[in-house]
Amino acid sequence: MEKNSDKYNSYLQILKEELKPAMGCTEPIALAYAAALAGKYLETLPEKLEVKVSTSIIKNVKSVVIPNTGMLKGIEAAICAGVIGGDPDKELEVIAYMPKEKSDEIQKYSKTVCIEVEHLKGGATFEIILFAYAKGSCVKVHILDKHTNVVSIEKDGKILKKDLAYTDSSEKNTDRSILNMKDIWDFAQSVDLEDVREIIKAQIDCNMNISIEGMKNNYGANIGKVLLESDVNSVKTRAKAMAAAGSDARMNGCELPVIINSGSGNQGITVSVPVIVYAKELGVDEEKLYRALVLSNLTAIHQKTGIGTLSAYCGVVSAGAGSGAGIAYLCGGGFEEVEHTVVNAVAILSGMICDGAKSSCAAKIAAAVDAGIFGYTMYKSGQQFYSGDGIVANGIEPTIKNVGRLGREGMKATNDEIIDMMIGKE
């Protein structure tokens, strides 16, 4: 792909828009961000807060530990953290840099402040509407479609910010419809590494650091450690274990940042850590590793574009297929090997549900990475899935289109059933 062409610049911009730092699970962090914004404009400590949230927000906030809160979980904890210690200028790192003593303040505040939560049924998949009240004033913050897409801020009925033209946040971003696997491959092969060095290096450093932390200490179900107990010498097992360990740490209060992919830290870990582990095992040079990570990241983003930000379709399936693509390239595969790896991987695992952010995400990551690697192993052995095998269509692009349809449309009812189960509704 020609450097500085429109397509080259668009692909580069997509990477910059998607690979951002975040500390903590991104849905509760979006709530903390909304609360921090409300506190900023209210200019005093809220006495009462009301929040209306879509189904997927409830699902992905319910069971994760909010960093820097003394192990608090849930919507109320995320809001209190944003109000007491949040810096809205840091966006998805909104509570990353607050002083340690704020943890005690957050716990005290959570026991005294009134927070009312309402479930928004139907409508947008990702939506947060937060009201903060104090001394006769009210600030309203509205986030829609993506974690930091603030479409309006109001105070006492006066509009401080309103971007109704961008109620679909995709209008603010580079057009994702230009993504396709052939151009992704070409971009990964031709990109000037200096153009991506900063974001890819940050992904390597951050995501490996949290994976190492997860392996060293006790987080969640310790999936990484369990995997290594069975087969420490296999690079495939180590790739799965390290990625799982990063998720276990992240879901259970670790205060290290990650570089996300498609709005998700777990997807960011899944799409990068296994590729990095394989690169080290194979002894490849930095250039090949960076190109493999460009390929894996864009492959995952391409799949998620059709699915949407949040769905009942587990996002690490797409990320696992992306990591499989990167690993196939590291092992000497060309475009044909990469496209068949992705098709095989999504054929194996598509339909794995997202039932919220929590410790079992680490085990799902291990399964997704395994599917990505096995998709490549299949093709090397002369085996593949063919058009008509379930959702597999004639070629990689129609197959990815089917995945998007399944995740966005086919699993809507599944998402509703999952949330009813999670909140104990018969």
C-alpha cells in the first residue's frame, strides 16, 4: 500500500483511534468518566446521582473490581470512583492516577451518597445517561455508542455541549467500512514502522506487563497458572496462559493500564500477548513482530466493525482469530494462510456468549487463542472449513459479514436473556 495515500492514512488512523490506553474494565471506566465529568461541571460533591444504562453496561459492570477503590465492584462503585478521584481529561484512564488515599474516601462516599440505577431497555446497545445533583443544581452527561463519545452535557437546563450530529459515534471516526483482509495484509506488509512504533510499542509494554503481573500474583481464577501446570513447555500453552493471566489481573482490580482494541482491554490483550509470546519463541526481529501486531489488531477491528461495540457475541473470539492471523504470519504464512486461519477460527468458536466482564473471561480468552492457533494448524495440515459449513461462506469477507450479522442481529435476544439471568429475573 502506497505511503500517504488516502487508504494508507485511513488504516493508520483506525489503529490510532482503536489502540488507546485504559486502566480497568472499559465499561465501568466509562461510568467513572461520566461521573467525573458531572462532578467537574457541578463544581461540588454530588449529593445524589441517577444513572440510566443500557443492558450491556449492566452486564459488563456487575462483577468486575474497580481499580483504586479497595476492591469495590459494580455500577455504584464506578460512579463513586469517578466523582471522588476521577480526572475526566484522562478519559479511559480517568481513575488511573488518583492518590491512594482516595480509596478510603470512595468507600465512605459509597456508603452515604444516594445512587439510583435504571435499566434502559431497547434502543442503543451502549448508552449512559447520568444526572448529578447538589445544592439545587443538576448536571446531565450523556454518552452514546462508545466509551468516551459524549454527545451532550447540560447544567440546570443549559446546554454546555451538544453534538447531536454525532449521535452515531462512527461519524466521528474514520470509516471502518474500508477495511478488508487483502488491504489489511498489504498495509501490514508495507506500513512505515515509524508511523506505528509508538502505539505498537505501548501495546507490547502495557499488555505484557499486566500479563506478567497476573502470572506472578493471585487474581481471579488464576487461569494462566492452571494452564501452565499442565504444559509449561508448549509455546501454545504459554501464549494462552499469558493472555489469560492479563485478563485475570484486569478483571480483578489490577491497577496497571492496557492498550485496548475495539473498546476492550480483554480484546487488546488477546490480540497482542499471544503474538508477542510466539515472536519471542521464534526469535523473530522487531520489524516482523510489529507487522504481525498490525495485522492481528486490524483483523480483530475488521471483525468487530460488523458486530458493534458490545454484543452477546464474545469479543475475544474476533481477537483470538486476529492473534491467529498474526501467529500465522510469524510462522511464515502468507495471505492465503492468514485468511484461512481466520475463517477456521471463527468457524470453531463463533457464538461463544458474552455474559459480562468477570473472571471467566480469562478462560474464554484461552479458548479463543486456542481456536486462532488451531485455525492455522488445520490449514497447514491441509484441512479447512468450506462454504456451507455453518456460517462459513464463500471467502473470508462474506464469512466476516456473517459473523457481524450473527453478533449484531442474531444475538439480540440472547443478550436480553443473559441480563435477565444475571439480575435474577425469571
